[in-house]
Amino acid sequence: MCCWLTTLLLLGPRFALLVWWVTSPQRFGLAFHAWIWPLLGGLFLPWTTLVYLLVFPGGVTGLDWLWLGLGLAVDLGALGGSGYGNRDRLRGEYR
């Protein structure tokens, strides 16, 4: 099971969320009380949503905040990195 989950995470967090939702929809129901939050989380902050699903059963306390912060940092780094990598396209300069 651990190797299967690791493979899904390497394929992409959105794919992992989809497979996890199909195999265990009750976990999503317990973690999120409305369907819109996992949908928005999967679209905009997929790593943070995955980490939240991992840590929510005992409540978010102690080091769980650290894990959520790391998930958020990975999401923001991916968004910021793509913006930084494409910064010259807006100017129309070709090198």
C-alpha cells in the first residue's frame, strides 16, 4: 500500500487525490463537509489538500501544522516557479 501511494504521489497530486477519492470517499466526507473545498483544494493547492487528508483524523495539532506548511510551500513554490520561468514571455522579447 505504501509503494502504491508513493507511485501515485509521483504521478501527480491531482491524480493521487482522484484515486484516493475513488477508493476512500468516506475520508473526504469526514475531512471536508462540503464538496467545494476538496474540489478547490485539488485545483489550486493539491499538495496541501493531500497533506490535510493525511493529518486530519487526529485533528490538526502540533507538528501537523508543520506538514501543512510544507505542503503549502510546495504548492506556492510550484506556482511561483512557473511564473518566474515564464517571466520573459510577457515582454515579447526573443533571445
